[in-house]
Amino acid sequence: MILEVSRKIRTLSRTDHYRQAATLLVSIPGISTLSAMILLTELIDISRFKNPNHLRSYIGIVPGENSTGEEETLTGLTPRRNPFLRTLLVEAAWVPVRKDPALILTFTQLSARMKKNEAIIRIARKLSNRIWYVLTQGQPYQLGVVVE
């Protein structure tokens, strides 16, 4: 049954409607064909999001906030989210921290000052930036180059 569903997803990714976008997304480390198709079917149209901040907000990987009068308190991740996409991006973010030099460096720096589970949320935010850029620019992802 899983094999049959996987074949149908691969077939759907090769249709005219999804082919180009799925190919672009698969060029990003951590995004498989299944992940790409979930992203594409949940986002519907990337042009709905004016910038990466709007995409991150839709996914739900932005800080939550409680404000009363003059007091402002950050509450971790916002409860407003697309649960499928937030879970997908956080899980997918573990792959580029082993393959993309720029994200390896960022994750290492973040892990030195916070828990790895908190650092991976920040990597997921960067991954969402890369997804937005790849889909809006129509160019495949290039691994980051680190210059020290």
C-alpha cells in the first residue's frame, strides 16, 4: 500500500502542474519528492506570500507574543500554524545541518549557545527562506559557500 501511494505521489510530481516546482524543491537538502509535494499542495501558490516572513508566519515557525498594555512577552513558537508544514520543515531541517556548509556553520554556532532542538527551529526558518527563494526565482538551490 505504501509503495502504491509513493508511486502515485511520484507520478503526480511529474505532471505539468507540479514538475518544475517539485524539481526545484528537491534541489534543497532535506526536501524529498514527498516533502516537495506536501509543500506544493499545502502552499497552493507561492505568490500568495509577499516575502519569506509571510511564508514563515503561515507555516508557524515565528515567535509567539502576548502583549498587554506596555508589557510584551515572547512565548516561543506561535500557536497559529499549518501543523503539517511546521512538522515537515523542522524534521527536514535535520538533513541540511549535515550537508549544507552554510547551515552546518550556523547550526554549530547556534548549538553552542542553546539546545539543539531550539537551534533546529532557526534552521527550519532558514530552510523556509530557501524554499521561498527557490520557488519565486525559479532557480535550483545552490549549496551555501562559507568564507572565513
